[in-house]
Amino acid sequence: MKKKVRFFKIVFLLGGIILLSSCTTLQWRESDHELSERFHKEDTQAEISYFDVDSLNLKIRVVKVAKDKKNVNLFFFHGSPSSLSAWNGYMTDSLLQQKASLFAVDRPGYGYSNFGDEMTSIDVQAQLMSAIISEKKLTNVIAVGSSYGGPLAARLAVINPNVKAVMMISPAIDPENEKDIWASRLTQWWLTRWLVPTGYRVAGDEKTIHAQELAKIEKGWPTLTIPVIHMHGDEDDIVPYENVNYTQKVFPNIKIVTTKGTGHEIAWARKDLVLPHLLELIEEIENQ
């Protein structure tokens, strides 16, 4: 009897995965047309472009919202699995639009940046984002990253002097405190990998070596003297809250913001908590 129950559980799980793998929602991305329609409904004029990296056969999608040239530029980096759509609420925020030019990027492997082709190196991703900033001749950049995007934003600041502040939201940044998520193993087993939605496969590939990639770049953190804000929910069950202990040790100019009673969803679900700190950073840079 137990064997039968176990068999049906496995069949049910695999069947569910097959159904989910065809679900557009779980791919966490919107086409250019869908994005344009969304911004149009929000009365926001957005520019969608692609940054070509010929040597890697890669195109990175970038969305820009700027009513006119601003002194401060916000760059948003999503977590995994996700896409630049995670930042739609910020890109359409009228107050932010008044204060800064806004940019959101599909990280490699997600959205419409070579969807499905993982790039597991945080440093290489940061080099690419730095190249985008240089191509656009942007200064006074605030790098904002959620989850996996947190250490990416910080690494970008280490290598690009035009980044003047960093905000990390629920960042997975401590190489010694990487939480094991069993579901990510499905992305690594040959028997189940092909059943998993593409965005989750990319996330699983990143997750598998994330601790090693963090260890490669952590020597750069003490050199980062610009303002760094680390926001984290004290009930985060995806990225342990204890990551704040690490950032307090390694970043010389760190501000920890603990959000009580919140989990990992702060960046996309609690803009009301994030926005005041973003505005604070913008004002700080403007007054420099």
C-alpha cells in the first residue's frame, strides 16, 4: 500500500511539473509588446532596448523610463527566477520618475536576455552591467538588487566608480549561509531537469554554485566605501535573515534595515517599505 501511495505521489508531482512548465506565468517574463501595453496603461513612456554582446552571442534587454535627463540614475537587478518585470511598480512610480531616470534589466538567462542560457558568474554579469552603464554614459548610479541581484549590485559598485550607492533587498550574499532549497535539485537531475520551467532551471544552475561565486568576489566588499543599504525581513524563509551579520562585518559603510514580520517578498510586494530608503539615497547623492 505504501509503495502505491508513493508511486501516485511521484506521478502527481511529475504531472504537475509538466503542466507548470508550459505556464507562461512561471516563466516570469513579459514580451516587449506586453511590457509596452502595461506601461501605456500606467501612462508611462518606456524605452525598450537591447545591449549586444557579440563575443558571447548575448542580447541583454533594458527598459528605461526617463521623462527628461536626471542627475541620478537607478538601476534595478532582479533575483531568480524573475525578470525586469519584478520592478514594474517602481518604474511606473511617479515620485521616482520625478527624482531619477529609471532602468531595469533582464539578467542573462531570464526574461528576454537569452532566456534559458544561464550565466552563473556574478562577476561576469557585473562586468556586463558595467558595460551597459558605460555605453549609456551614466553617472550617479544607484544600484538596486533583490535576492541574487543584491550581490550583483554590490559587485557592480566595486568595479564601476559611477555607482555612488547600493541598495540590497533580501540579498543572498553570505557564502557560508547559503540555504539549501531541495526543489532546486530537480533542475540538476537529468530525469527531472527537462520537466522544470526554463526560468527555474536557470535559477537552479545559479543556486548550485552561488556560494562559490560569492566567495570569489567577497574580497572586494571592504573596498566599497559608498553608502550601502541592506534591507531584510526577519521572517525570510528563502534567504536567511542572518545575512545581515555578514554584511555588517564586510561593508565599511553599511546601514541595516530590518523589516519586522516580513519574508522574502519585500522588493516586489512592499514597495512602501523600500521607497523611503531609495528616496533617501537619491537625496544624499544630489547633496554631494
